[in-house]
Amino acid sequence: MDTPGQKTLKLVFMGTPDFAAEVLRKVLDWPHGEVVGVWTQPDRPCGRGQVCQPSPVKKLALEHGLAVRQPMNFKTPEAVEELRALAPDLLLVAAYGLILPKSVLDIPAYGAFNVHASLLPRHRGAAPIQRALLDGDPATGITIMRMAEGLDTGDMLLARALAIGVDDTAQTLHDELAVMGGEMLCEVMDLLRAGKLAGIPQNHDKATYAPKLRKEEGLIDWTQPAQAVHRRIRAMTPWPGAYFFLSLPGREKPLRVGVLPGRIGPERPGWAAPGDVIGPADDADGCFLDIAAQDRVYRLATLHPQGKKPMDGRAFACGYLDACAEGGARACTGEGL
């Protein structure tokens, strides 16, 4: 394939959420290109009032005076021709949310590059960050690939790993990876201009898939080891949020309780079954509520009862368990409705 040499590249960017907006910020600062158009998903209703809101990418694009297109898909000739009319040199894609047909991928003169938040071929698909956490991967990363037909199957142009810390959440990894992705995409464009860009085919036999998260995946299973509980809570933070149901005396329905990541505590007491509330516990790091998992205690620092404000473990025990002293909580099992 020909290389663009030292000319200024005409860029079209496609993306939708915050991750993509951070990548776009880096692209806008790249000195050798001009963003001639931005594609993003149509405005979606959100919030209690279900008011249509523009995507983070659209907001950023409009702040920079860029033309924004929001087609539902590329199934019509008109949608494809609108892109072709811009005669882009490169198509840059990050978390766009639409499958791009060959008719679109063939338009840019030097191809289409995608920023994917995993070390391909592992975790192809919509939720690579969360699935890496759920699977207990020691690292995640960014892969810049040349787009091809299929789900994240194209040749890899640049890959870089990011270690997953014991307390990392989907949010903390998202923020680091978004910055990495934008920087790496600019590196790849520099390599293209210098005629040094080379792709490496993926090993499709080693591919795994990261399907879109479902809200019900936030439900904690206390029969799992505490390490698995910790991974799930971190993976579901901030969306869809981790939660459990707590059966309380005198309450007809179990109470739905949202939680933020806590930490793994001591071994589970012999008298406690998985899901039993052991009681409040205080130390130098704060006030916790201890709940029994399969093998160990899990210590929750922040609990959010449905319809109430978030609170620490001791406040929750005092308000809902009549247990303001350590060890005085009633054993209640978290159960689904």
C-alpha cells in the first residue's frame, strides 16, 4: 500500500462514549492531520426525564466546530456516499458501536484503524475491560488494528500492555486505557507517514470474546470465593453496578443493596454460611460491613440501600441490622427477588 509521506492527512473519526472522546482529543492534537468529519451514534434518551442527550464524542466535536453525522447505520447508499464525499485518507474508530460494512472500510485511502481496549486476540467484542477483570487477567492493554470484516479480526498494528492492580476497577482501567489508546493511535499514524507501518495477523485460534454487559451481571454470588466477588464488584464499577439482596426480619421483600469495591478479609468463620452478614468492623481504613463468601470474609466499605444515600458499613449495620456493635449483626442471606 502507498504511504502518504509528509502530506496532511484528512481524518474521519467514528466513536461514541467517553473512551472515544478521550481518543478524539489526542487525534485533534496530532499535528499532521485534519479531522474533516465525525460520526457518532444518534442521541439517546437518558435519565429520569428520558431527555435525548448527545454522546461525549458529539459534544467534543461541536466544541471544536467539527461537522457531526449520526446515521442509524450504513445500510443505505446515501449513508455510505456521505462518507465517500469527504474522500478521507484515514478512518479512525474507537468504541463507535456500529459494525462497519466493507463498503465503508474500503473508502479511506490508507485504511481504517480501530482502537481496541484489550490485547487481541483476547477479549474481542464490546466489554473487553470488564471481561478482563472478571476473568482475573493480570494485564489488559490497547491494540490498534487495521479494520477488516468481522468482529475485531484485523491485523494488529501496535499493542501495549497495562498491568491490572488489585484494586483497579473498570473505571480506573477505562481512564488509563483511553489515554493510552489516543497516544498509540497517533504513534500508528506517525509510522504510516514514515512508511514504517506493518501489520501482524492475529492468531484466531486464541481468540476469546467479551460480550456486552447485562445489568443482571452485577448481582453478587456469595457462594463464590472472595477473590471472585472482589473481581465482580470491580468489573461492575461504575456500570451496571454491583449489588446483592439482603433478607431482613419484618421485611416482605429482600433489600437491594448496591456496593462499591471493598477488600478481602480473614477466613470465613465456621458458623457463617456464604451470604451471612457477620457484622460491622472498624480499622484504620474505615468502617466496614463483613459478609461471608465461600472461603473468606468480604469487607464492604460503601453500601447503597435502594432509595437511600450511600453509607459506610457501620452506619448500614446500625440502620438496617440493629447492630451498632461489632459481632452483633443478625445473619441474613443475600437472595434474589
